[in-house]
Amino acid sequence: MSGEEGFDRRIEPFRTELFAYCYRMLGSVHDAEDLVQETWLRAWRAREQYDETRGSLRTWLYRIATNACLTALKSRGGRPLPSGLVAESDPLAPLVPGEHAWLQPLPDSLLGADDPAVTVIDRSSLRLAFASALQHLSARQRGTLILRDVLSFSASETAEILDTTVASVNSSLQRARARLRETGIRQELVGEPSAAEQRTWVERYMKAFEAADVEAIKRLVTEDVLMEMPPMLNWFTGRANYGLFMNWVFDAAGTEWLLREVTANGGQPGFAAYRRVGDVHQAHTLQVFTVTAEGIDRNSVFQGAEIFAAFGLPAEIP
């Protein structure tokens, strides 16, 4: 391939979808960004070796990205969420921090709303529940399932990307699908409300949260709602338990909050919560919701300066 500027123009349209791929593989926004940069560097160094007659540019780039991801995963475990790792806890039990690396939420702003590549990204495959389920697969099973079932590469293309045989791809895919079924998570979200309807549910939740109205909050969540809060190991289910926990939150952290809307993981609505401390509001939690036609079904609550930074949010607001 000749012409450095021409090479840059040809590979640039794949940047966003490769970033989404690396996020699914690693479960980390920061790692995904680093691996896309690594992919670009490797592709640049090998640009003269690319042979258009032997395969598409997209397949070639995915092979480079996959190799980078698999190398990175040799020294790292999966990034699950607490509900997929430990037993359910009492909603009023002391919060217990875990030593694990947890799945991080993906800011939709990093997908580039004006990027044409976003239209070809399967949004359901970025949802927190599905992304967390992927973390329970081995690295190669994860790559196989994403390449085949999410990105729709053929078995032969997947074998080329993974540098293996079609038989090995088919076997790995069967094991990955079986393991995913055990988690109870499906990629497709049947009956998911429209984006506007989901945002309406969360806006009502935000008003109730700002008013510290626990009864109103309970009316907005489903009977079997799940709440988890990495890096804490604690998680629980049920509307009554949710109410008990929210009463504790407002008793412990006060009732003066500022909230900022966010959107994560391919369209999941949420908000950043800032707690009043003295003359400022300090970053407290970033909450991402799964919404069904019956209400809010899951609240994944994240903490940490790196989470707020990834969403371009300040650490405090005067």
C-alpha cells in the first residue's frame, strides 16, 4: 500500500468500531483507547505488508486489534460486575470494597455521534449487562463470539483473524454461547422502550432523587430491580430492599444533590450525582440504568475519579 496520507484516510473510518470492539474485549474505556492506538501503530508499521488481494482492510485491522487485545488479556482477568461474581447481600450490610478490576461504563460521547461508523455498531452488544456477561468468557471465546455473533464475520474470516482453523472457531463459539446462556443474559433486549421513553423514566427518577422521595423512587423501579455499586461487592434485588438502601443513602449522605444527565453503553440513560459538602458539590456516583416498559430494572452505580473523568465531568461543582 503506497502513500502515507492515503493509508491514514483508508483506516480512519474503522477507528470507532475498533474502539467499541476493544471495549467489549477488555471492559475498560482506558484500555480500549490504548489498544486502538496500539492497533494504529502496528497497522502503520505493517502497512507495506498489507495485500489487498488476500483479504479486506477491515479484516486485516481486526486481526491486528485482536492480537493486541489477546496479548493484553494474558496478564489481566475479566472485568465483571459484582452481581456476576459474588452472592447477593443484605441492602443494609456494611459496604465491602472488592479488589477486582471492574467493568467500566462506556461514555456514548466517545462513540462519536456524528461518526457514520456509529450507525453500524450494534448498540445492544454494548449494554452493561451483556458487556459484563462477556467478561465471564475466556479471551479467545470472547473474541470468537464477538467476531461471529456481534460483528457477523464469517467462520473463515474469524479463523483468519484469530489465526486458527474454522473447526476451532466453531467449537469455541459453541462453548461461548453455552457459557453465555448460563449467565442468563441475552444480547437482544426484547421490548426495550424507545430512547425517549427510557429518558422519561430516568428524569422522573432524578426528580425523586433530588427530593429524597424514597416512595416515589420505589414506584419507578420494577419489583425485581437489581442494584450494584462497584467497586463495592454489595448488590441486591427487590423494590423493598431498594427502598431500604435509598433511605440509608439519604440519611448518610444528606439530601442536597446536583445531578447531571449522562448516556452510556450505546444509549443507556443515567446521571452523575454530586453530593453537597460545605460550599461545593463533590462527585459521588455515576449511575447507569436499564429501563424496561415496567420501569427501571437495574441500576449500576459507579464510583471513582477516573469514571467521572472519562465522561468529561468535573470532580466538584461550586
